[in-house]
Amino acid sequence: MTADTVVRPSSATAWVATRLGRATEALEVRTVEVGGPGPNQVRVSVETFSLDFNDIDTIHGRYGLLKFDPPFVPGMVAAGIVDAAGPGAEALLGRRVIGVTVGVQGGYATSALLDAATVQTVPNWLTFVDATAMYFPYLLGWLALRERGRLREGEIVLVHAAAGGVGSGVVQLAKALGAVVIATAGSDEKVDFCRSLGADHAVNYNTEDFVGYVDDVTNGHGVNLAFDSVGGQVTLDTFRTMAFNGRHLIVGYAADITLEEQPLNLQPSIYGNFDLVGICFAFVDDPRLTHSLGMNFLARSDGIRIWDDILQMTMADRIRPVVGQEIDFDAVPRLLEMIERRETIGKTVVRAPHPEPDR
């Protein structure tokens, strides 16, 4: 593909949010056009994509930083084969890849544009389903535990929502990095699941006070790292579990995304002598450009390095993808509502439909 090549739009089957609200009411299957990739973008023929809590908040219209006017195609992560590449991304043409969609939307479709700074190649030994289950949980988990949390071997890590799509990966990654892991989950079945992933301790937060449980199993020491993707009251309660010099990782607001824009009382951190550590998952071509806007992100080269380490750990059986549900395209709205009700475990991966070849 040369610089003068004109890439024709691709016709795609997509789930389109035609209104804001519940997935089963807002989403409709439509045919959409996906244009050619711009600079540092690629277009993929989608094989699989993941369902994420951020997508649910976007479809409801309650995510302040990601507000889209209907109609739009949700979906922040997709995997497939690159069929077109923009300037700066030509080397990815024809490759098996996974990455974040351009504008953090468009993944729920048979064709999608990806931001090349976020793109990772998928080796032949790894299926698209497994790569999709691994991408966000392990890259986000590594950013939180190693890059921001500075996890050291032997430290105690508390993982909230540990049976979910991200938490199930973080439990394994923390164990692989030498931590003692305490997991919280919302049912006895999920607690058993967390233990099967390697958690040293696990507690059902619906039937037991997780603060008291942590105090008991740590003999009053508390946790060195807390992976908190829930927010709200869980965050406030987690403050009481932190050890001296602990790091409370603020990863997300699954309980209520609107809390992301609300002030947080810093007094517990002051008197508790622990750090509040912000986590934002993103890779960019040049971190200096975003720094001037008050944002600090990892570079594309960092993402490649981290993904390579994750693949090496996978080949060594130190971590594994957790595919809780592998579903067909038509099941997307129903599964999104199950995720919202906390009725799933692991990562939900969708197989994109493809027309049967002419005979």
C-alpha cells in the first residue's frame, strides 16, 4: 500500500446504539460504513471483540468522558486481520492484531478502525478469542500493579471484583509476580472461582465484611496494594484495609461511573499514611504531547514491551486467559445486561459474524 493508495470504505454489520439506555432496548443490528484508516490507524476485519463495563456506561450515556450522540457503534477493543493501514502503520498490513478502537467506539462490528499506538500483534499460537480475553485485563493489570503500584514480591494485594473480566486476570498476574492475593467477589461460587485462579484468600462481600476479613488474614497489617475498579462505598471501605505505605490503585468506577467526576476526600490517605494512585489505560505515539495537557500515558514502545512479557508468561503457563463466555454476535445485548447485573465471570468474548463463502 503506497501513500497514494485510496482505501475504499468497508461495509460492516454492527450493533448500533440508536438511543441511550439499556442494551436490549438501545442496540440494533445495522449495516454501517467504516472508512479508510487515517495516520497511525489500521482497519481490521474483525474476528472477535470484548464486552466491557465502559461500553455499558457509554450505551446508557452516563460516562461523562465518553459521551456519544446516537447513533453510534460501541466497543473499545477488537481483534482481527489488518486489511488497510494508514501512514505510519503500514508494517501492520495483513497482520493478526488486537487494539483499542479509534475514538474508543466502533468495536461491535465486522470491521473496525484501531489506534495503531495501542495495537499488539497476535501470534499464531494464540487464538483471537484468547487474545481478546487477555488484552485489556493483562495490559491494565500490568500498568496498575507494576508500573504504577510498583509491586514487590511478597507484598499483599487486595483485588476487588476478582471474578470479573479484569479482576480474574489481575489475580493471576499478581500471583505470577510473587504477591499474596486477597480476592473479593459477590457469591460463594465466585469466591471458589477466585481461589481456582490462585487467590490465597477470598471473601464473599455480600455475606461477610471484607474489611474485617482483610484485618483477620493479614493479622492487622493491612494490604500493600488495593486494586479498586469499583469505587463508591467500596473505595471508602478499602481505605480501612491499607497498610502503612500502601498504594490504593484507583482503576475504575463500576459501582457508579459518575463518581469519576466527583471529589474524593484525601483525609483518610493523610492519616492512613498510604498513597492514592490513579490508573488510566492508554498508549500514545509521543507521551510529550499529552503531558502538556496534564495527562501522562505510556508510549507505544512500552505497550509492545509489556505485551511481550505477558505473552512470555502465558507460554510459561504462569497466567492464562479467562474466557468466561464465548458468544455469538446476536447475544451481545443480553450478555451486556448480564454483565451489568454481575451475573458473569471472566471475560465475555464475541465472535464476529462473517458471510459464508460462495460455493
